[in-house]
Amino acid sequence: MTHLPTPEAKRVAMLFSRGFFPDFRGHKEALDLVRAGYAVTVLAWDRECRLPTCETLDGFTVERLQLPALLGKGLAQLHRWLRFWLWLGLTLFRRKYDIIHANDLDTLPVGWLAAKLTRAKVIFDAREPNYYAYWPTYQYPALLAVRLMERFLSRQCDHVIVCNPYQVGKYGRMGVRRVTIIANYPPLSMVSASAPALRADGEVTVGRIGAIYEDCGIEEIVEAVQLLLARGRRVRLFLAGRLVDSYRERLANLMRPLTDRVELRGAFTHKDLPDLYRHCHISIPAYRPSPWFRHITPVKFFESIAHGVPVIATDIGGIGDMIRQARCGRVLPAPSAEAIAQAVEELISQPALLQEMSENGMAAIREKYNWDLLTPKLLELYRTL
């Protein structure tokens, strides 16, 4: 159902430095605002120049700047960032929105400045715990400047949205007073009616559904599957997600020994998730506890258990406690191949336990970890502006 805003509706601009494919979290926020009567426009940067320059999704408009650029190149593409910021700033200044919702740190400076010039309210949606965790040490002067900018701008915002308690503490130490946790939970509509069916021959598929790149545990998962096959276990590996170009050759070399026991799929949208998770009996978000991942609460955990797929996960971003409380999987003592293999062996040797964990995970989403419970919090935040 399409919800049309009234002529006097508050106008909201949501800013993204990616293409809004769509962005799953941003789509949920925009849809909630439209249903509440706000007029929402998404302004995004299509770096691959593959998406429409303008389209309407569920009652809100998406406008994109088509400007080719690579991910992860930072200062090497500063001229392209300047063009994106200029387009964003001019659009915001000319249209004079009532509320500017800046997603991530790289849209905040332009969003804050435009809000000051047009007397709009500004929200900083901080999705990542540490935006500069991977910056090399030789860029320390730039790193220091970005940290100071984040501290200053977050204190100037009318509200800061975060994803987990770690970020509440982080921005609290910066002196930010208005911080609200809105976790990236899936909607209730995502919860499956049943868990993926086990095969009659006992073969079990393990894997990961999400972008494929370094430090997300792919190497440990592949090695664990090799260990399980060597021990006579009937397992297959299923991977789905956008493959980062810099990791393509490495992944090909990893997959070579498993040519007949692995299935690899490419990029997907959230509408593809039910079909993808039907192929997987155990999800393994085994992120390495690097500075980037240590405090992230991955949405892949919630998506997995919403589809009735138990998880074997690294204890990052608080999901270890969630797994233990919900009894929906196993927490890895370390993201090692042997630890993963042992956890998989425990679960596949007890089909009843695997089924119980599937039911527990879906129940946890229904009762506690779903977006529908967060919608009133988001709308109340907007009303207080």
C-alpha cells in the first residue's frame, strides 16, 4: 500500500554515500516515515552507475548522482568525493528540507552545514562503530582531523542514532546527550514459517550470506569444511553476496579444492533472502575480531535466525550473549577453522538440537529482535524534533 504525504507534511532528506540498492536499514526507516505522513527523499551516490537516476520506492523518492568511483580508495578519489558533496549540498540548499537524516559519517558534514544554512533539523545515523579503524598510520593527521570532526558534529546534531550499546558509550564520552539505539533488526515479515528442511541423506549445507571480503571469516569457513570432509562428514559450502574485487583471486584459490562441494552466488537484495537461506542449514558469521569488526553487531546474525538457520558466530558486538540467551547457536571461542569444525560437528550430529535452535531463533526475532518493535521509537524521535 502506498502512503501519500499531505501537502503540509514535513520534508525529510535521507543521505547515502552508496547507491541505495536499496539499503535495507534505510528502506525500513524511509518506509516507516512515509507511513507516518512524512515526505521522504533519498539522495544517494551510484558509484557503479547501474541504477536509475530517479525512481519511486514504496512512496518515497530516490535520486542518485551517477559518478563512477571505487569503494575503499578514500583520499585517492578526493576529487570525486568533492563532486558528490557539492551535488548533495546544492540539492539540500535549494530545496530546504525540514529534516536532514545523514547516514554515516561521510554525509554528515554536508548534511550539518546545509541544515545550519536552511534552519533544518539534522539527525546523524551512525551505523558503524569506528569509521576509521582501517586507516593506515601514515594518515594519522587526516585521521585525527576526522575524529575531531566526528566529535564536533555529533554534538551539534539534534539527535544521533546508533546500533548498539558500545556506540552509546562512545558518543557519551564525546559529550553527545541525545543518543538513541535503533538496532538493525529484520521486520516481522521476514520470519520464516519453518526452518530449512534437512536432507534425507544427512547432508548439511553450511555457509554465509553477505558480502565476501577479507576478515569476514571466509578463509576459516573454507578450511573448516575441508576438515569436516576429511573426517567423513557430508557437508556442502554455500556462499552468497557481493564479491569485493580485491578478494576475487584469493577466493578462487580458496575454492579450488572444493569445486564439487561449494556453491557461490553473487550480489542480492533483501527480497532474495528467503530463497538464499533455504539453501543453508547453519550460518557462520565468523568475523575476525579486528578493530573494524570488534564492536559491530552484524545484521547477518538476525537475518539468519529469522529464517530458522542456527548460527556459529564470533562473539562481537554483543551477539554472543544473544546467542546464549536465545539458545539459537554456538559462540566460537576464536574464529579458527578447528573451532568452526567442532561446532558444526556438534550440531549436525544432533538433528533434534539443530531443529530446537532453529525454532528458538525464530521465536527470538518474533519476541525481541524485530524492526516492528523499533518503529515507535524512530517515530517518537522524529516527533521530538
